[in-house]
Amino acid sequence: MIDFDAASFLLQWATGGLLFLWVTTRRREVSLGYGWLMRGVYALMAFGAFWVGVAVIDPLPVRDISSLLVGVVAIAVLVSSVVRRRAGVAGQNELAEARTARVAAMTGIDRAAAAKDITGPEFDPRLDLLAPVIGLVGVVASGLHAGGPAWLAVARFVVGALFLGAVTDAMLLGHWYLVQPGLARGALLELVRWTGWLWIPEVALLLVPTGMVSAIDGSIDDGYGGLLVWFWIACVVTTIGLVITTRLALRERAYSAVMAATGLLYLAILTAFGIDLVARALLS
């Protein structure tokens, strides 16, 4: 009903993750190191997708070339960010200067501002859109190759890429608050909202016949007496429950609320992947 292979999955994951990296970097609030980490991680996933596609399974040229280009472009954008690192990030610089001025006004202690490169522009977050646009081509090609109704397969692959990318980036950004504790919560809240909204089409598309509805009513045998079906249902319910709980946790003013939210997102990423992977296994 729908093919399942590691190359397509890794490309989906990298594409969605890099797209939501742009969602975060466009705010110009998160320090450059976060972008370096994310681009490096997703570039490795893209290269892994390329290797699996050409060396392990049957090649699919569009998907495999797309995977290679995603990795190359992500590394190139990373290098561009490193080159422009002395210019910093506008939002982060403004926040640091405002806090320095506030401390100076209260204590009379004036701390020198960090040196900045003002001879050229800072890193342009729009560059982070290049890799996911290229990756989207490969994701669509994977969907067309997967079998079943073309529109349904492509929709499942594209939405799956976005869903997995959003929840992964949310979890990793939560950890970045340990590195940048003064970061406002807006960036994390935005990713949590995206995860919640994308849960709706992700589950709906997997239910569309032939889909998980067929597994639930017994038309498709999961081979484990219905255990995998119940596990999938549990993942569906638990994921949205964790997203809602994470959102509620972030309403608390204490810094520990961010760490609590990050722990909840740890669990959410496991259940979110359960939604996607268990369904793929049953429908393949």
C-alpha cells in the first residue's frame, strides 16, 4: 500500500527539520550556535539518506540527488553563518545591550559591549530555506514512488516531514535554553504550536483508506493480535496530550518550566515517531 524505506524517511526528517530551523532563525533571537548544531545534524541525516539510497536499497535518482544536495547546501549555509559570526544576531544583541543598560542604571556598573563586526550584514536566515526547498523535491518523488494513490502518498510524506521536523526542533530548542538561558520563550512556543497543528493532518492522512482505519477494523492484520494498532492509537492520543501539557507548562514564569517542557517534548518525540513509523510498518 505504501513503501517504507530508510532513505526516504531520513530525507523527510532532514527536510522538515531544516524548514523549522528557518522558522526559528528568522526571528533573529537564537544564537548562531543553535543553527550550526541543527545544520550539522540534518546534513548528516541527508548524507545518510543518500548513502542508503545508492548503496543499500534500490536507487531513486531524484530522491538520492536531492538528499545529496540537501546535505551539501546545509553545510554551505553553515559555513556562511560561521564566516559572519562576528556580526552576531540582531535580536540577541539588542537584548544583551538592553540588559546591560538596565544593570548599569541600577548598579552604576557599566560593562563593555561585546565586539561586533559592523562592516557587513549579519547572516541571512533566508539561506536556511534553500536546503528544505531542495529536500521537498526529493520528498515528493519518494511519495510518488511509494505506491497507492499518488495524492495520498505525497501528502503523507510531506506532512510527515513537517510533523517530525517540528517536534524534533522543538525538543532540541528546549535544550538550547541551557546554553542561552535568557532566550525568550516565543521561539519554543511557536514550534510547539506547529507540532500541535500538524498533528491533525498527520493523523487524518494516516487514517484515510487504505490506512490505519483498515488496521483498526481488522481488514489489515498487524501480526500481533492488534497490539500494534493499540500502540498506534496510544501514540496518537499521548502525543497531542503531551503537546497540550507542554504548552501549559510554558505558561509558568519560572525558568524550570522550560526544562519541564523540554522533558515533555522528549516523550512527545517518541510518541510522534510512533505515529508515523508504526503506521508505515503496518501499511507497507
